[in-house]
Amino acid sequence: MNDKTDTRKQILDAAMNRIVHYGYGKTTMSEIASDCGMSAGNIYRFFASKLDIAEGMARKFNSELYQKYAEIARGSESPEKRLRNIFHYGLNQTFDKIEKDAKILEVAEVLGQERPLFFNEGLAQERIYLNQILEDGVAKGTFAPMEDPSFVSEMIQSALMKFRFPQLYSMLTLEKLERELNGVLDIIIAGLKHGVEKHP
């Protein structure tokens, strides 16, 4: 890690610590700079705005999430199990983060309004792992053949959008969200298997 990367990490860590205590709206660039022991002007050499810091925080979280998704997608479990695991892992990680640091939800809401392309980019990245699982499922005969796995992945994401973004959790407990997620996944997986020949 070079000095610039170290400084960026220091800024993101300081921003996270301040935002979880005071919220995104009440946090200023000068306060984050002060927490890092640098001038307010210096912080702009690394992030052009507070919104860029918020996106940097979200990218760090997503990077760790996608690393786990890649591991799940390459795993040895059945395609059906891997599909379930990706969405359950994402739900649990996001729910846990919001439960521990409730004010982080404000960051998600701001990014959703101000940086919608960031979320679209994340969904596109997620589809890489979903496509891998679907294609493997077809190759193994677990899922029925499909003309366009990428389109199917996109439709699966649309059906499960509620469990991807904390703004849509509707104040439900994790237990209730997991119950709903399992119910929707049951329907999706039944559809993916439809037409697969069953052998005694």
C-alpha cells in the first residue's frame, strides 16, 4: 500500500467513525480532515466532496461483499444452494451493518438519490456471479436450459430487490426478511428447474 492509498483509507475510516456517531448530514469535510490531522484543503486532494467519501465507504463494503460472492459462486455446493447463499449472505451482511451502525443507512439513501449509477454498477457486478451459478446449473442439469442467463440474472435481482437494499426492509426483523427471501427463492428456483427431466 502506498502513502496515497494509506491516506485514503485513513480518511474513509475517520469518515465512518464520525458518520456512525453523528450521521452523514451532520458530518462536514473539515471535521473529517481534523480527525485525520490534516487541513480541510488537503482532504480535497483525495476526495472531491463528502459524497465521494460516502461512495468510497460503500465501495469498500461492496468490495468485501463481492469477494465473498465470488467465493460462493466458485464453490462446490449445488447451484441451487449457491444461489440461495449469495442472497442470504448479502442480506445478513447488510442487515448486520445497519443494525450495528444505524446512521449508515443515511449514506445508502444519499447515494441512492445522488449516485444511482453506483448502484447499477453494483448490480452489474453481482450479475457476474449469478450468471456463473446459472450457467453451471444448466451444465449440471439442475436448471433448465435458458437462452440468456444474464437476462435471467437481472430478473432474479428485480424479484429480490427488497432484500438487496436496506431502504426497502420495511422495518422487518432479520428472521422475517429471511422467511420472505426463502419464499421468493423457492418460487424462483422452481421456475429455473421447470422443464428439467426427472429420472428415477
